[in-house]
Amino acid sequence: MKSLHVKKGDRVKVIAGNDKGTIGEVIAVYPALNRVTVEGVNIVKRHLRDSASQPQSTQVTKGGIVASEAPIHVSNVQLVVGSGKEATVTRVGHDREEVTKRRPDGTEYTAQRSVRVLKKDAPKKGGKK
């Protein structure tokens, strides 16, 4: 299975498309399709008809025009920390963390696991000031 640079719950900034510059939270991730759904981005409207959950049921769900978010390509989003004017672009890194684990017989041992961390981008060198 592929892994992406963002996960569900991350705050991202849209860097391409009609919603460029919008900051939102990742609602869903589709690694096989390289797509993510971001809150408030790529809103599409669907026309739904009235429908019953069961053929003999008296319970009917109301139809109409429903707006919802559609997935966008993962390359069009960039991970950020904060929101509004304080939002800073970050990158994902991994650190090793020592943890204590327990065997079924009750003995303990130490092991390491990988932890996802956010790294601030360093300023570019050699550029104009």
C-alpha cells in the first residue's frame, strides 16, 4: 500500500486549482488513487431524488441539491501548521522513539518505533533578501 505525505486530520493548504490558498483539514485519504478530500475545498453539487431505505418503508429521505467536498490530487496540497496569517509550511520527517513493550509472559523490553514529526522549512540559501 502506498503512503502519502498527509494523513486524515492534518491541516493543509491548497497550492493549485480553483481553491488555491485555502487552508482546511483533511477529511479522507485515498492512497490507491493519490487523492485527498479537504474540508471546504472542491465543492460539488449533486441532484438527489427522494428515496426510501426499504421498498415497503414509510420513511423517505428528502432529495434536492446537495453540496459536498470532492477529492483532489494529493500533489495539490501542502502540509501547514497553524491557520490564517500564522500558517507556516512544513514537511514531514520521522524520528525513532524508544518505547517499552510487554511480552505475553509479562516481561518487559525496550524497542524503537518510528514517529511522524513535522519539520519547519529552512529558509532558502543564496536567494534575494
